Amino acid sequence: MTAFFEGIQYLFVNILFAPLDFLRHLELITWFGANTINWIFMIICSAAIVYWIKQLRIFDAAGTENQDTTAHSFLK
């Protein structure tokens, strides 16, 4: 049973966390390089928010948005 848990430890520590160890060592060299993943996620989230707001404006301008307070049966 000990070998099983040591195998799990080896998987996580030496294989799955290797990219995170690389980013930790990269931070000592360049902060921007280590945070590239964060910047990419922020750009994706910003684009998604802009797209969502544009879609909300399209539906609001078309008048297809149901703003009735009893739109759901559980609100009656």
C-alpha cells in the first residue's frame, strides 16, 4: 500500500506540478514571463465580457428580452 501512495506522490510532485515549478523558477528571471498565463486568462475573460454585453444590448434593442417578473413559474 505504501508503494501506491508513493506512486501518487511521484505523479503529482514530479510530473503534474512540473509546469508550475517551471513558472516558479521563471519568476526569478522575468515577472511578465511567469504571469503570461494570467494575462492570457484576463484577455479571454475580457473578450467574453465584451461579447456578452454586446449580445445583451442586441436583445435589449430588439425587445425580445422577457422582463416580466413572473417569467419563471416559481416566481408566481
